[in-house]
Amino acid sequence: MTTLAPGAALRDDPALSPLDMGLYGLTVLAWGFSWYALKLQLGVVAPEVSVFWRFMLAAAIMMGWAMARGAQLRFPLRTHLRFAGLGFFIFSTNFTLFYYGGQYVPSGLLSVVFSLASVFNMILGFAIFGQRISRRVMLGALLGFAGVALLFRPQIMGAADSGLDATALLGLGLCVAGTLSFCLGNMVSTANQKSGIPLVSATAWGMVYGTVLLGLFALARGASFAIEWTPAYLGAMVYLAVVASVVAFACYLTLLARIGSARAGYSTVMFPVVALLVSTVLENFHWGPDAIAGLVCVLGGNLLVLRSGRAKG
């Protein structure tokens, strides 16, 4: 049995198990539908208030689940600081920035910007943990990102034709910042799991701290905590809190520990594909040559990243 030195490059990535593939698929589907649900919450309620109530519900469910499983919930102050970091980056800042950005940026472009997480994760994983990036994974991620750009080329070009004014650029900047916040939270989660902190415990406490931070932010802005009592808004709230937050985050953060940030982060390239299919059914999206070519690129990149490689030599 050969032992590699810390940071040594592996020639190829190990094959994904059926559990990994199941977690990956569930994550992609849950977050793919979340873009449409997010859109249903924009317009009336302040973004930070919508995210606050979303994670108030999600934190209660996650804490209840942790207690039912007998998961460890008592930790020293130093560990709670890590949980607060997770709450800050993933469960508050990330979402609030995207909700605000969604007021200025088309929904398709939102998912395109978020797909940058696959690239940010690789760069941060290398910079912080010394995780090597194979050429195959890098090529697959770039091919997937190029495919996403093709999928949403009409929206991007349409925005460019109308002139990327200050508000559009602000929205784009908010979404890029939200993506970077998400990826920094990935690094905190990876560090927590490397330290032996249970995933359920970290996620539950992260959601609690994220909710507290959102509440404080809303109070500082003088926002009303009233919500929109309509079936669309409330249905989106339940979906986003239960499926997109509790179920999907549990799957995704588990994937980070099992297959690494590069391949787990590539699921963010697949979200726009699901969002596009949802748009086809619910928003009458028309498939053109760019969309078809983009879908082929994304699926091809996905195969490159997820397939098992064989060591050579």
C-alpha cells in the first residue's frame, strides 16, 4: 500500500458510489427547482426577511432532526465561532445577496452566475487545503460553465443589448459576491468535518446563527417582518425551507466530505439545466440552437468530472 505525502497529486479521482450519485442527483434537482421558488418570493417582502423566515423554519426542522438522532449539540465557544462563520457565509449572506441581486438580474443569469461556484470551490480548495485539481476535472468544469453560458446566451445578450446600466451591474456584482460567500462557507464546512464535527450538528447550528444574523440585519434596516400571505409565496417558503435548505444542504455538505469541493461544487453547473427545464414547462422557454448546444456541453462536462479515471503507468 503506497502512502502519499500531504498535498501530493492523485493521478485520478475515485469512482462515485451509488450513494454519492444519489446525493448528487437529489442536490441538483432540489436546488434546480429553487430558482423558480426564489422568484416567487421577490417583489413585496424585503429579501432579508424572506430569507429570515425561510431559515427560521429550516433551523427548527434541522434542530429537531438533530435532537431526534441524538446528535451532539453542546460544543465549546471556539466551535460555535465556526458555526457562526458557517451561518454568516452560507445561511445568511449568500442567500440575501442573491435575493437582492434577483431584483436586478434575470433569473437565468442568476443561475449562470451561481455556477461559478464550481470554479471558486476548486480555487479555494487548492489555496486553503492544498487539494490538487486534475486536468480532467478542470476541463469538465470549464466545458460545463461554457455550456451554461450558451444555455442562457439570449438573456445575457439581451441584457447587453439594453445596456448594462448601474442597477444591472449592481445585481451582477451582488450575485458574484453571493457565490463567493457560498464557496467560503464550503471551506468552513470542510474544515469542520475534517475536525470531526458532526455534519448534522454543524448544519443545525449554522442555520440558527444565520437566522439570528438575518434578524439583526433586518432590524438594523428597519424592515417589517410581515410576510406575503399568498399560496405562491407560502408554498415557495415551505419548499425553500424544507427541500432546498434542509434536504439539499444535508446532501451537498455530505458530498463535500465524500468527494471533495471540486466535484461536489460541479453540481452548481447542473442547476441551470434543471432551472431551464422548469422554465420550459412553467415559463414557456423556447429551445434554440444555443440552448441545445449548451445542454450538450454541460452534460459532456458532467461526464468528464464524474466518471471514474484509471491510473496510468
